[in-house]
Amino acid sequence: MTDRPSPDPAAPTQELVSDVFARDCTSRAAFEDVTSKWASLVLLALGEGRYRFNALRRRVDGVSERMLSQTLQTLEGDGMVTREVLSTIPPRVEYSLTPLGARVAERLRSLADLLESSVPEVRAARERYRG
């Protein structure tokens, strides 16, 4: 007999516990994907509505075609973006948010709103820091 308590059969297994601080947790990988500069901006833009690739590239000022393509693929792989090929001549591709992507974009929008309204404070802090 051991002194160890018997495991609780009703307790979730380690595979079911999500912890963003754990190195191998899926939530951490998704967090890293979402919090990249370009992914956050893409999610914010798609929170405004559906976009074709070039329109999205114009909306997310400064992103390269290659980086936008990679970002969209990553977000699609994480289940946050859908890519729809429309059978028109010529064919069109549109991107939009999934329900998960919409929930994430909503949270990012709150953060973006806070940062946009705090620009004077950030500028003042930066000036103080630079001395």
C-alpha cells in the first residue's frame, strides 16, 4: 500500500486541462498566433466584415502579400478564419471570421479601443522614458 492518495476518477485528465502558461498547450500556441502583430490586425479588420485578399491587404497597412497569406493560413488552421472561393469569373476568394474568430476579434477590439484612447498617455510615457 502507498501513502499516495488515489486519483479522483471524476477529475479531468491532464490532456483536458488547458493552461496557456504550459509550453505544449494548444491554447498557448493559439495565443501566440493571435497575438502576433499581423494576426491581431487581420482579426480586427475581419471583425468589420468579409474581405477579399487585396482589400484586406490595403486595410492592414504595411503587411506584405506573403505575410498576409501566411497569417491567414495560420488563423484558418486555428479555426478563426474561413476562406471561401466564390465561383465567379474570375474566381474570387473572400475571408471572414468563424464564430471563434469573432469572439477573439471582439476581445481584441476592446484592447485596440483602449490603446487608441490612451495614445496621449503612451506618448507622454515614451517621452519621459527617452528623457
